[in-house]
Amino acid sequence: MTELLHGLDPIAGEAPQVLILGNMPSAMSLASGQYYGNPRNAFWRITGALFGFSADAPYPERVASLCTHQVAVWDVLRSCRRVGSLDSAVERDSMVPNDFAAFFARCPTLERVVFNGAAAEANYRRLVGTPPLPSVRAPSTSPAQTMRYEDKLEAWRRALTG
């Protein structure tokens, strides 16, 4: 049987306004205990460009910068079974969502949800329901999403600024 994987704790500062939701951390991210741990994932490059920090800064500094800019990061899935890192490899009947009711209650300053890719949005809607806040889907920052970086960056700029 495939190993049961458990996600990471959310990144959330004092008063986040935007919640970025991925689907489930990659194998590299889980191994390092850091969101978007695959160096080929464009997440840190994009957020660094948009919020003015280095994508190569130490992880705690990148996290602090997101929190300073009132951005929270989490994933839809608390746990699942998956071989590898692709969203398409997640065993559908093994998906358990995070406790979003508690998270939204704890973070009443949230104004928007940005889904990092189609799988995150689809699984949130299927397992949790309609987000209680305005939401938008941005293109996945995963290297499996073959959109040009400049196009991803512009789409993320629009998603994060409304």
C-alpha cells in the first residue's frame, strides 16, 4: 500500500489578507519541511518578484516576507496517498482536506483565496465546498505547468492584486 503523506502546517502571520492554496506539498517539500521546496518550482521566484525579496534568501526570510505582505500559504490536503509529486498521482479516495473552517475563523482578516493551479481549486471545491471569500485560480507554479515564466508572473500579479 502507498504511504500516507501528511502536509505542512500553514504559513500565516498576524493578519493575513490573502491565502495561497496549493494541493499537497511535493516529495521534496515534505522531505525538507518547506513549502515549494523543488528549486524548479516558480513559487518563490514569482512571490519574490512581486513582493521584493530574493527567491534565494534563506527559507525563514522568504516566509517572513510573505507574512509581512499579509500572505498566508497552505494546502488543500491534510493527508493523502501519492507516489511521486504529481497532483495526478494522488489517490482520489485517500484525500483528506485541512480544517478550513478553523483556519478562516482564526484568520478573520483574510479577503481572498488564490488557488495555485487547477488541482488545488478542484479538490477544494470537491472536498470542502465553495470558499467563503472571493477566490481566483492562478496557473500552477509547478515545473509540470509548462507556461512561460513571464506569463505565469503576470497571471499571479493579477491574482494577488485583484
